[in-house]
Amino acid sequence: MRSVLVWIVFGIIPEGPWLLRYIFMTCAFAGYFALVTYLSVLWRDIIDPACAAATQFIESVMVGKKTIAGVLLGFLRRGNSDSGSIDSEKQDVKVGNGAVQV
């Protein structure tokens, strides 16, 4: 990210009077700081929660609370509140005259 600021300061800002160049550099640094702050807030609000949800899901799969097949079945059913717990995978299947739990 610093290379963007260096490119703006040394590539775009024209050579000229010292005061004008100083004002342009100050504005460029302020804009750069605003951009970095905006991107960090965006990262905190969007990327971090998604990563936390993904790691929490992976942890629950590794511990055995959820299965990947259960999550896929939950997506197919749309509206499954368990979203992949092992108990939600059990279904009653009618075979002949009795019910068998699968």
C-alpha cells in the first residue's frame, strides 16, 4: 500500500513551487490515510466475521457436532434450523409396513 502513496507523491504531483508541492503532498497523505482507514474498517466488518464463521464451522465439523453432508442437506431443504447437526440427518424411511430410521 505504501507504493501507491510513493507513486502518487513522486509520479503524479508535479514539480513546482515548494508550497504548492507541500500542499499536494499533505492532501495525498490525508487521502492515503483515509483510504487505509476505510479498507481496514471494511475488512473488520465484512472479512473478519466471514472468517470467524468459517473457522467455527470447521471446528464444529472436526469436533463432530456437525457434518458437511448435514449442511448440504440443510441447504437443500432450505429452512433447516439445525444446519448440519448430526441429529438432523436422521430421517424416517418407510420400508414395507414398518419405519426404519436412517
